[in-house]
Amino acid sequence: MLRQVNPLLSPDLLHILASMGHGDDLVIVNANFPGDKIARKAGARYTRLDGAPAPEVLRAVLEHLPVDDFVKDPFHVMQVPDPKPPILSEFETIIRDVADHPAELTSIDRFAFYDRASTAYAVVQTGERRLYGNIIIKKGIIRL
């Protein structure tokens, strides 16, 4: 066991985060998302965090993962119908409070989201049961 590492970050997920490079995408998805299929299509790493809510996973990841500040839109979610689902507000709050480079969520069409996810470095399937609990994060750099 390690100190100051969120227990949601499994050894597999910690390895994925440490192995990612600048500009790589990490996809955190809900239980309904075709995560394994998309990961196989991308040739991406795939890990499951069954039972873990997507916002908690996002928070744990952003505590360690630098966010790309070279791009305008480092966070992508699926376009949603009105009213905006509460989970997206939770994502926004976590990004604002935890990310080293807070930025707005960018909504993209569902099929564009699938296409982008299918080029990701890794897919993390959570136990999130709420609809639209999916987000793509572009990894940045750590400046010394």
C-alpha cells in the first residue's frame, strides 16, 4: 500500500497513467459504454474499476495526471439533451477544484466521442450507472 495515493488508483491504472505521454488521451467511461470493444479497436490499454463512480475516478486521476495546456479543449464529453445531467456538473466541479489546468468541458456528438475514444491510449471502465458519465482527458506535461 502507498501513502497519499487514492485507493481507486489500482496498480494497473497507476501503470497506465505513468506510461502515458504528452498528448495521449485517457477515457473514463460508465458501465454502459462499450469500453472493451473501443479499447480493442484502439489497441488501447483497458482496465475496470467496477463499483467506482466516474466522478471519484476522475478526481483520483486528476490528482496525479497533468492536463494538456497546449490545446484549447483537453476535456471532452458526449453531447447531452437539456437539461444537463448532474454528472457533468460534478465533472466540472472536480476539474475546477483538482486539475492543474482547469478548462471547460467540450461536448461532442456521441459518435464523434466513440471515434475519439477509439484512438485513446487507455480506457477506464467504471461502475458508474448514470448516463453520460464519460469523459476524455488529454494528458499534458509537468514543467520543472
